Amino acid sequence: MRAALAGAILLTALSWRASAQTAPAVAVAGRIPESAADAPRPAPRLADGHPDLGNGKGSWNPRVMANLSGLGDPNRSRVERIVDVPFHPWAKAVYDERHADLQKPDPESRCLPPGIPRMMATPFPFQIFQLSDRVLFVFEGGAHVWRAIYTDGRPHPKDPNPSFLGDSVGHWEGDTLVIETTNFKRWGLDDYFYTNPNEYRMHSDALKTIERISWKNAKTISYNLTIDDPKICTAAWSQPFEIAAKPEWDAAGLYEYVCEENNRCPGGKCTGK
């Protein structure tokens, strides 16, 4: 089972495929050593001149990111730096409450999509496909979901239909794809535990994420996440990390992932067996 900390803010994820094939752990605040073969190099480009973030084809696999702030076990929180998340005091109390029993609040314990940013830091592979007006992310994990990042200049909808992964619009700043996501669905688990339909416990209705993605080399894309939720935190906070390519998985492609098929904790109530 994969366990989450505070919904879209902090996250935990574990995968048999990741645990078997990810690189050795590094120091909590240390960067992964860079060899000469992994040095930055010109990105492959599409006909429109933008970098081909999908590298033509292939799978990308996030490292194990048990907690985006870097707290907890460093072997399962392989972050670039430790972040003191600037919670409002009441929000920190909610985080501590949820952290005490992750089986209860984790959306994946009920086979719900893990949301953003967790989807980008869950160690299941994903693939990137670029069209002239959008960039598509297709994920193996998280109930086999996808994201469409529109890059045609459209704004967020004025009357949105909130969703687990939110509404994403993007633009290019040089060779960097910048993605702004808003309109996140009120966390479904709140309905099980709280009676006020306007009360947000995992994140607020003001949550916005900014992602900056750039091609580093054939083995790596650089990813920088900013979380801005003024009702939860006193200031926005960021975490950069790198996402590795897994060309050896290309032949098999993405596996079918059906959470409910082998769910041994119905309703999130695990027996420990």
C-alpha cells in the first residue's frame, strides 16, 4: 500500500517496481552525483522548435519521494533539500492528526487518484506525448490516469468542474514547460470524516501548483514544483528534483494498473494481515 501524508501537500508512495529498480538512496539534502555522461546536453526538438520532453519515446520514473519536504526516512524521501513547510498553525495540527494514521486519510487506500503533485512524485512510470497545442502525461500508477496540459494560450475555465488532478494550462519559457494547475476537487475522503461540505481538510479551494519541467539529457528531466495554498500555508514553497528515464521499460510499455483488482483493505480498513 502506498501512504500519503497531507493530501496534495505532502505525500508518500511505494511501488514494487520502484523499490526493485530505483537508484541507491542519497543523503537527505544531497544531490545525486552527476557523471560526465549525464552532463547537460542539447535537447532533441520537435518541428515547432520546443524540446521533446518525451525524448521521442520512453518511460520516465520518479524517485521515491515519501515526503516532498524531506522529513522522515531519508531512504524514502530522496529530495534535493529540506523544506520547513510554512503551515498555518491549524493546518499543522491537521497534518499531525493525519500523519498519526495514514491508512485513514490516504486516498489510495480507497483507490482514489492521488492528485497533483503526488502523481508526479509517485514511483510508477509515466510517458510524455507532445502535440502542437498540448502536452499529455500518461501514468501507469494512480488508477491509470492522464493529464492534458494545454499550451494554446487558453485560460482556466471560469466555471470549472474541479477534478482530482485539477485544471492545467501551460506555456513555454524558453526551453522550460511551465504548468499552472488550479480547480482541484475537494478531497473525497473529507466526506467520510467531516460533515461541513465547505470545509477543506487536505487542501483548500485556493490551492495552485506551478511546475517547471525541462529536458536535461537523455537520462533525466528536471522538475521544479511550487505549492501555493494561502489558506493552508503562510507562503508558497518549492522543491526541485530530477526524474530519471527508464528506456529498459520501453519494450513492455506501461502496465495496466487497476487498484480495485487486488484491494485487500476494503474501505481503507486494514486488518494487518
